[in-house]
Amino acid sequence: MLVPVIIISSIFVILLVLKILSYENGSECMERISRYIRDGARTFLKKEYKIIFIFVLIVSLLLLLLDKPDTAVNEGVIHSVSFLLGAILSMSAGYIGMRISTISNVKTAQAVKKSLFEGFKVAFSSGLVMGLTTSILGLFGIYIIYTVTNSIEFLFSLALGASSVALFARVGGGIFTKAADLGADLVGKVEQDIPEDDPRNPAVIADNVGDNVGDVAGMGADLFESYIGSIIAAMSLAFVESSNIMLPLYLACVGLISSIIGAIFTRGKKIDLAILKGSLISNLVFILLSYFIVKHLTGNMKLFISIIIGSLTGIGIGLLTHYYTSEKSKYAKKIADSSLKGVANNILSGISTGFRSTRSIMILVAFSIIISYYSAGLFGIAIAGVSMLATLGFSLSIDAYGPVADNAGGIVEMCKLSKEIRRRTDELDALGNTTAAIGKGFAIGSAALTSLALLSTYSSLTGVSISLVEPKTLIGLFIGAMLPFYFSSITIESVNHTAHKMIDEIRRQFRDKKILRGEKMPDYNKCIEISTKEAIKEMIKPAIIAIISPLLIAILFGLNALGGLLAGSLVSGIILGISLSNSGGVWDNAKKFIERKLDGRNSIAHKAAVIGDTIGDPLKDTSGPSLNILIKLMTTISLVFLPLISKLVLF
């Protein structure tokens, strides 16, 4: 079943790409701007992947140490190959997404001239290519490693490769995009009172490049890691509990089919209703097909309850995220109203909304855990996690279309198309902000279930019981709870540091009055160069912290402390990630509400909202989404290096 579905889905993706390529590109100006963006994104990824490759090579050599002398097969080599495959597939998911998005942005700008839905159709198709490709690559990687080795152990190395690349891609891409965005907004919109995406702004191309390297390439690697992580976690628990190991793979398989069916039905004049219809259909088809899969493979229909719970939890997280971050939500309107009083009120209202949103989402996740557990045990929790991400092909498509719409709006602005066309791209972009927040909510929510499953596997393999009265466990628990905050501090400061250099460069160029008068083109490449150089340099430290921390704690304090570390980081990381992502999302949409509904550009409220948005940018696009990778990466490292750690424990 698996191979035919992968082949058929791949053919569907190829046909979809050919359809996208057939759409018109628009005017010479539109093509030129799109080419600037495409070249900048390609340059950044090329340099970023060189650094990642060096890291991947070092870790793959370290994995050779996992060889067991009393076995006929060199297990270290298999671990190394599995790790390399996970890394390569993760980079491929990001690169393919970036390529298709930089091709589609100008086509979306041209299509939106006809109608809002025509523009959405092109952008959504671009996201669908990325979503389906990510799912296909994930299934392919797991199927190859498990079929060849017939062992769960080597799947952890596959997940480690994917998680490592995802962390680099999310952090590096996030620093690039948010430093450029922050610099462009603060100097261009606040200091110079020029519109967003104004071609006179030296950072405008870097800002649009950032949408692709951060929100597309970074997100693609991120959700690829989340997708295979959920499947591998469920397969590992199935192995521990002697359940059906192939069930998670088959569920992911029917999820891929369901995503295609849901995408076909994503039609209608109202885009938000079209997305809702497609989402509901993909989930309903998945639940229906899963019933027959569970009945045929296991006969344990209690597992079917976990599947329903996982799917409903995913939908619930999406609805709650929409409720807290949408431009139409009462919270965005409340922040817009607070902006009339000044910057401080805007900031306080946005932080409050992010904190508040954790309550409903965490209660929902808690209920899904308890119901899944009493239905089918720990394996039921893992299956709920797989079910939440099974229709990733569709859910990622509505997430990835947002950056394409944002780029299209930039192209429309820079080529001075009509206000009506710009209004349409703004409408697409506003909805894209909400769907992007939903995508982050999916990733963070599923990370809770996936990490819990991986933590249970760790406990089963080590015999460690996480007890709150055991001092070493408490040491790990406190340090683990601290790590997401420390990690976020570093990534936020990295954006801030890079933005300082970006702001200085923009101000330097604006001192040439010919640029502000539109008589001279800015040096776009200089800003792209600053973001590229600093992002690649700044992404290394957070990645090292994520990799070294679990190994160091285990060696110094033992396996109980490591168990506490993983549990502490899981709880604080999930809550902090939700809060940061939703604060950033609602700040962004509050700004758009002021621009579109209150006609408040260049007003006091708008300036306050722009500052709120720039504060929220690194929270929602760098630090927040990186946390779900952090907690899974630390657990995966612990599982892969467990044999080595056990020999090196000092106390």
C-alpha cells in the first residue's frame, strides 16, 4: 500500500507543479522583482546549507562510535547513514518549498488581478506542492530505513538528522527574515513614513527573501521533522508495547490520500470558508479510512478513539489559534484599540493575549492525552500525535501559501499596481498570517504528544522513573524548564543584534536623499548580505546548546537527571512556544486591522501597532516555532546516544 500511494502522490505533485508553471508571470517589473527575491533566497540557502553540511558530517562521524563490537553488522555505519538521510530529506523539503514559492509569488500577483480567489488558487497550489512533498519525503525516509534494517533503533538517527537540520533552518531562516523585517519596518514605516514594501526601502527585497528562507524553507524542514518524529515515536512505542509497528505508517499513508482529497475540495468564493471546507473534508476522509486500517491491522477499536481524538485536537488547536490571532478576532480589535493609547498599551495587550491563549490550548491537549491514554495507553497517545499531523499535506499547504501571498503583495507594491489589487493581496496576506499561526499551533501541539511518546520510550529503555522526590531528577527538571527560556533569549537577541546592523545600513542609504525621492535605486544586495552573514553566524550557538545540554546533564548527573531535563523542557517549551507564537500572530493582525479597517496608516495607532508587530516578529517566526524542535531534538539525541551516555555517566 505504501509504495503505490507514494508513487501516485508524487505524480499528482508533478502535475501540480506543471500547472503552476503554466500560470502567467506578469509584467517585466514583476518578473524582475521576483528574480531578485529568488536569487537572494537561493544565495542564502546555499551558504546556510554549507554550514549545516559541516555539522552533519561531524555528527555522522560521531555516530560511528555507536558500533557494538559483538555484532556482525556495523551499527555505527547504519546510524550514520540514517542520520545523513534524515538531514538530506529535511534540507530537500525546505529547498523544494523555497523553489516553488519563489516561482509562485509573481504568478500569484498576476492572478490576483483577475480575482481574489484566482490569486489564492495559485498561492495555495504552491503550498500544496510543499505540503505533499514534505509528507512524501517523510514516508519515503521511514519506509527505506525500516525496510532495510527492520529495526526501530536506526529510525531515531533518521529523526535526529531531520531535527538537527530543522533547528538550523528555523533559527537561521528566522533570524534572517525577522532582522530584515524589523529593520525595514522601524526605519521605513516608523521613521520615514513610507509604505510597507516601498521600493525605496533598501531592506525591502531582503524582507521578501526572508519570507521564503524563514517561513517556507525553515517551516518545511520544521514540519518535516514534526511529521516523521510523530510517526517514529509511535512506532517506537509500538515496539516497546508489542503493538502493530506498521500502523503509524499506514495512518500517515491514508493521511496523504486525505490531504489530496481535501485540497481538491478547497473551492469557493470566500477563501476562509474554502479552507475550512477543505480542512474538514481531509480530516473526515482520514478518520473514515483510518477506521478500516485499524480494524484490518489490529482489531483494537480503542485505537480508533485515539485517532478521532488526535484529529479533533488538531482541528481544535486550529480553531483556538484562529480565535486568538485572527484579524477578525476580538483580541486583534482590542489590541488595535489599545494602540490608540500608545505603544505600551499595544505591547501589554499583545503579551496578555499570548499568555491567555495557552490556557484553552493546553486544556485541550491535556484532555486529548487523558482520553487517548485511557483508550489505548501510551501507544494511544502516540497514535493521537500521528493523527494530528497525518493530514500535514493539507495543513502545511494553507500555512505555506501565506509567505507566497506576502511576496505577491510586495511585488504589487513595488511595481505600483492599483490599490484594489494591493487590497486583495493584503486580504490574502492577513488570512495567511492566521493560517501560519495555525500551522505553528499544529507543530507545537503535536510536539507535546510526540515528545511524551519519546519520553515514555526513553523511560522504558532506561528503566528511569521520573520521580519528584529524587534530587537528581529535580535538578534535571529545573534545568530543563529553564532551557526553552534561555534558548529563546538567545534567538531573540540574535534577531536584535542582526537588526541593529540592518537598521544602520538602511539609515546610511537613506542619507542619500535621491533614494527617498525615488531618483536612485537602493543597494538591495547589501541588506541581503548583512542578513545572510549574521543569520548564519548567529544560528550556531542555539543549535550547540540544544545538542550539548542533554549529553552534559546525563554525563554529570545520570539518566534520572536527563529524564527530568526532558520532562521539564517539554512542559515549559510547549507553553512558552504557544504564548510567543500567538502574541506575534495577533500583533501582526492587529496592525493589519488598523491599516485595512481603520484606514490608520501613519497615525499614532498605526505607529504603535507597527512597533508591536516588530516585537512580535521574532517571537512568532524565530523563537516560538523553534521550541517544538528543541524539545524533540533533545529527546531524540538522548535516545540515539543512550548506549554511549550510559558508559560516560560520572555520578
